[in-house]
Amino acid sequence: MRKLDRIDLAILDELQNNSKITNHELSNRVSLSPTPCLERVRKLERDGYIKNYRAILNARKLGIGLTVFVEISLTRTGPDVFAQFKEAAIDVPEVQECHLVSGNFDYLIKARVADVEHYRSLLGATILALPGVNDSRSYIVMETVKEGQVLSMKSVTEHGVG
């Protein structure tokens, strides 16, 4: 892994906040001329620091404004139970995130649905039917205080990656 300098980190920070920024504006914000700036962006993409570009959609306006977190405990009946669960969970469209965690349960799922009725259906017909599921515990989000995938470039520099 190559060492990122302050300009690379500034580029990443700017692109996280607005991936539609023009190269000219980006180069102005990171104090670099446009051609070297574009070359750096392309290198960051090639090296895997930039995985993708996407639009952030308004779930509420799209009618899927209810967020639910679900703790999943698996039965440990076979060596492939974790692999089977992962493979199946990836295919559930309402599941936005699925994390293997340490603690009193195995996976933490974040799902988005239209309402509680939709969630009850998703839980009963889909989540509890995933391979190896033994138990679940649900948490309906009442208010989202902070949400996003923006990574702190300050944390990157403080921990020696940059």
C-alpha cells in the first residue's frame, strides 16, 4: 500500500463530500493544477482508494424511510453456516448493511423498509428464513442523528496511513 500525502487526502476528502465536482474545481480546492490533479484521482481509483461513485438517495421520499437494525444469532450446526448466511443475506434487497460482529450475537443487519408491516413481513418471510438463523432481536430507529459513509481524513493522518 502506497503512502498517501496531504494532497491525496485532500482529494479524497473533497470527492467524498461531492463526487460530481469538476476536476477544475477540485484542483483549485487542493491547490494543484488540473492535469496532475486528474492523474492523482485516476491513480487513487486504480489503487483502490476510491471504490465507486454513487448518488445518495432520500429514502423517506422514496417511501422506504423506516430503518431497522437486527441482531442475528446463528445455530452452529455446520462448518458452512456463516458462509451460507452471508451468501443469502447479500441477496436481500432491503438489507443495506450486514456485519459479522463479536459479542452476544453473530451478525448485525441494517435494513430499510416502508413501514412496520413491511418489516414484519421481511422478518418473518425472509430474515428468519436465512440459512442458520436461530434467533433475532430488532431495533426500530425512531430518529437518525447522523448517517453517512464519509471517512475522516483526520483519522487517516493520525494513524499513520497517510
